[in-house]
Amino acid sequence: MPINSETILKVQELTKSVQLEDKILELLQPINLEVKAGESLAIVGSSGSGKTTLLSILAGLDLPSSGQVYLKNHALHQFNEEQRSEVRAQHVGFIFQQFLLINSLTALENVMLPAELANQPDALERGKALLAQVGLGERGNHYPSQLSGGEQQRVAIARAFIANPDVLFADEPTGNLDTSTGVHIADLLFEMNKDIGTTLVLVTHDEKLAARCQRQVVMNSGVLTENKTLNKVSVEAKNEPDEIKGEFAEHETTTDKIGS
Ligand SMILES: Nc1ncnc2c1ncn2[C@@H]1O[C@H](COP(=O)(O)OP(=O)(O)O)[C@@H](O)[C@H]1O
Ligand SMILES: [Mg+2]
């Protein structure tokens, strides 16, 4: 067994590079990371540093170029798309930065979709309950175009939780929201972390959100390091998606080695 039962996610010497014309871009330098079941982890770092690339590989949406990634005991790096899609359906919730709701489905249908794909018999009841939990119990028949950005993000959160994922990955879950909606969304995530024991792996520019996680790591030009200072950061900073402030600044890249 490659990982013990307390570890839900384990990454060993993981790299990602892509070929761009005649150049090879190294997006992720060898990364080692272990996340315990029930833990909350924030991945911070400047724009273009590789956070989304890493999150996609951890969630089994993309493959590493080398190295290992285990989710529970599934060796995702050895799995094909079909096998990874099975693991995602069983164990993973994902909140994308752009929500990615299906416009032709109502809020309730969007939430129910993963449960239906996983053949869960109680999709309707669970879908209704989750929509109520994110404060949208009366909006189930509305289409995404009839909902505000914050409401769409709440639908995306309800959808991410419907299959009772062991791990919830969220890419900038509060990045497109105003401050008070962002705080409400974060409350929901941590409530679910506490109530259901869902492991949270969040990519965020929002220092307050990062500070609420038990652990923080910093991505800098594809290199991942632990950050022990974040909890001391002033919580006065505002949430500004493409800017890094305060203590984060010292981790900012001075040279953009992968270009943009
Ligand atoms: N498939 C790809 N081909 C070429 N460049 C890519 C690809 N995916 C990501 N990148 C580049 O890799 C870098 C890291 O991207 P990303 O992981 O999205 O960063 P972050 O989420 O931290 O902003 C960026 O410079 C981006 O342009
Ligand atoms: Mg990103």
C-alpha cells in the first residue's frame, strides 16, 4: 500500500512540462506533498506560478509528466482518462474558478448531475438539501443566467459536494465574488469540512481564506514550499485576485522563467 490510511493525497517528485513550439516549458518542478484526511490546505502564490496546473493533476483532471500522485490508494499517474474519471466520481469534488455550470440545466439539475452520473438513487433529495444549505432552496428551477455570480458559485459548491467527496479541490473559490459573498462561501466550505470531514485543497489569492486553512503552501515559478508565516499576516488586506500582498510578496517571482 503506497500511502497510509491517514493520508488522503500524496505526491512524490511530481513534475509537469509542456512542449511549446521548439521549447519545453517546465511548469512544475519536482513537487512533494502529503495531505492528511480531513485537513484543509491553502495553495497560494502569484498568477502564472502553476497553482491551477498542480490542482488539476491532484484532482486527476490532468496527468503529470513524471512522478507519482496517489489519491487514497489510487495511483492516478498510472490511470487513463476513464479510470481517473471513475476516481473523480467516487472521491473528488472540484470547484472551478469560472463555475462551469451547464447553462441549459436548472440550478437543481446542475447540482444533481454528478450524483446522477454516479447512479446515486437519492440525487433529487440530496440536491434539494444541498441547495437549501447554500441558501438557494427557492432557486432550484432557475437557470444560471438568472443567478448572480455569487449565487452561481454557491450552486457550483453544492454540486461539488453532492457526491460526498473525500477531497474538495477549489480554484480561487472566492476570486470572482465581492468580499461579503466570499466570506459566506468560505463559511460554507469550512462547515462542510467540519460536518462531513471533507478534505479541502484550496487555491486562493485571498489571504483571509488562506489563513483559515490549517496549512498553507506557496507556489513560486513551479516550486512548492511550506509557508509558516501566513497566520501572522494582517487580515486587513482586501481580496484582489491578481495581486499578491503582505507576506505573500516575499514569495513573488522576480523573474518569470516560464514566460507569459
Ligand atoms: N498547456 C499549457 N501549455 C503552455 N503553457 C501552459 C499550459 N498550461 C499552463 N501553462 C502556463 O503555465 C503557467 C502556470 O499556469 P497556471 O497553473 O494556470 O498558473 P496559476 O494558476 O498559478 O495562475 C502559466 O505561465 C501558463 O501560461
Ligand atoms: Mg490559476
